[in-house]
Amino acid sequence: MSQTNTLPITNNQSGRSMIEMLGVLAIIGVLSVGGIAGYSKAMSKYKFTKAQDQITMLLMNIRTAYASYPNYSGLTTSSAAEFNFVPNEMVIRSGSSHVTMNHAFGGEGFVESCDSNKVDCGSYNTNKYFGIKITGLSADACRSLASSDWGADGLISMRVNNTPKSIPLNIGDTGCLTGNANYITWVYF
């Protein structure tokens, strides 16, 4: 008689339990939410800085070009784009003569002599002044840009959603509304 060795069957498979997998998924979820929030904050900061740079560059180019002129007669968004006063990334052309400016937050921008009707300069409605207006701002973007330090060199008026604001802006008095329909106009001499 031969003897047969019968070995017990063992299962050496290893794996993760359902609870371990749920724990891993929970950790991934928390890290993802934190990453998305951080990315969103970084993008908002980038857009704010970019919009500030665009407006500053536009302002400096206009002030330099008109330094020897007595007024800003003839200054329009189209002429500013034609003479390269407007940063290239802001210029949108549709057709041969129609130009719009888009700022970093995606809304439209305008630059005009204050004797035009595109930019509401309040009581400064002569060609001795010019205005820069940006539209389509969220409440956060509006508050950030309205409360920025735009310097005192030539800035004489700021309007938020057509309401005159003091310069420098009183903290908490931005006049920005909820939603994405905010606009700001800066008036310079």
C-alpha cells in the first residue's frame, strides 16, 4: 500500500479589505478637495496680478504717448490698440476696425477720452481726462481691484458700478455687488 501525503490546502492570497480601500478613497478625496481649493486660490491671485499688470501697462503707455499733448482728444479703445498702448494679450479684433479689450478676468475693457460716452467719467467729462473701464468682474475681483493701490499719479476719480468712490478707498466701501456684473472706471488727467 502506498501512502499518499495529503497536504492541507492553504490560500496564500493577500488583498485589501473593503474598509482599507474606503480609507484610501477618503484620504484621496480630502487631498483632492485641498488641491482644488489651492489651485482655485492660486488662479484667482494670478488673474488679479495679471489684470493689475494689464491696467498699469495700459495706463503707462497712454500717459507716455500723450505726455506732450494738451489733452486726450481722439483716444479710443480702437486707437489705443492701433498704437499698441493696449497690452497684446488684451486685444481682440473682430473685423478690420472693431477692437475690444478683454482683461484677465474675462470681461471687456475700454479706454476713452472723457468726452466720449463709452466711459462714464462723472463730472470730469472733457478731453483733458481719460478713463479706463473694466467690466464683467466678480464680487471678489471687483473688491480686489477697487481696493488696490493705484497710486496718486494722475488718478482723480474712481467709480464702482457707477458710484463715485473716495481715493484711497475706505475699507469695506467698495460698492461691489454679488455676481459677475461689476465694473470699475478709473479717471486720470
